[in-house]
Amino acid sequence: MDVAAPAVVSLTTQKLWRVTLWRMPGAGLTSTLAAWSPDGRDWQLGCQRRWTGDGSSIDPLAALSTEQREALDQRLQRAVCWPQIDEALALVPDLAKVARKSRPTARRRVKEVVG
């Protein structure tokens, strides 16, 4: 992730929530843009408000402490979608040692019996 440019960060949690966050350089994670639960419920920026209070928008990211938010930001900066090339090559089997499968035999067609 390029930390010098504003970015939209999307992630899927262990409990399968999909979350989209807004990140600003120097400020880190600033707001939640959207979230979707596994059962289909969703949360959109500005839609959920404190109607019994001052009417301000509710942001799930605001529930985190400053330390938790910074830790999450650092973790997302270190996260990668693909393994590094050295790690990826280590996962590929040695093709010379892989036994070739026998060629599949053709299936015979069964003629329809008219009776």
C-alpha cells in the first residue's frame, strides 16, 4: 500500500464481515465507508445516526481506541494479497518429481435400445 496517497482499504474479517475504510497519509485510518455482514446486513457512511442524541453520524471505527486504530493501520500496511516471489516459488512443487497421470480412457457410447 502506498502510504503517501489517500486510499480506500477493503478487508474481510475472520467472521466474514467485509469492511471498507478511508485512509489519509499522516492521519491513518479516518473513517469507515461501508460494511457488510455475512447475513446481508449493511452499514453505509452517514446512514446510521444517533437519532436520540445530537443526530451525528455513527462510525464503527470511532469505537476503537487510538492505539487500536494505529495497530490496525500498521497491520493493514503490512498486509499483502500475494506472497512474495521467493515464497511463491517455494510453494511450487518440483515438476520433475511429479508423476504424470495416466491418460484417461475414452468412454464407450451406449447405443439406445429400441424395444
